Amino acid sequence: MQLKSENTIDSTGTNNTTMENRITDLEIRLTHQEAALEEMNDVLLAQHTLIGKLQGDITRLQQQMQDNSAGSIVELANEPPPPHY
């Protein structure tokens, strides 16, 4: 497709230069929107990955807390007195 450089009017009375400028502007806007969408998609993917890691960390910490609390409960009567008594 060749672009005409002269300012011509087609059979519908539309100015071709104006139409070409509008199409060019729309193509530029589309390109910027596609770039923004791709950047947002990258951020979303990174956040999804981070959330998955953090959920795993929370699960591991909860398990550690349960393991530590279950093992640290000792009846005081069965515990030997401290050495200074």
C-alpha cells in the first residue's frame, strides 16, 4: 500500500490526509496500549509468583509454630528444679 503525500479528496468527500493522520494516531495509541498491557501482565505475573512463595512461607511458619508449641509444653511437676535450688 502506497501512501499518497498530496491532499486529495476521495469519492465520499473525505480528506485522505486527515484520514491517514487519524489512522496513524490510532496505530500509535494501540502500540502504547499494547506496551502498557504487556508491562502490567509482567507485574501481575511477578506478583502472582511472590504471593505463591509467601503463602508457602506462611504455611511453613505455621507448621513450625505448631511443632514448637506442641513440643515445649511440659508439666511443671515433671520438670526438674533449676540448679540453684
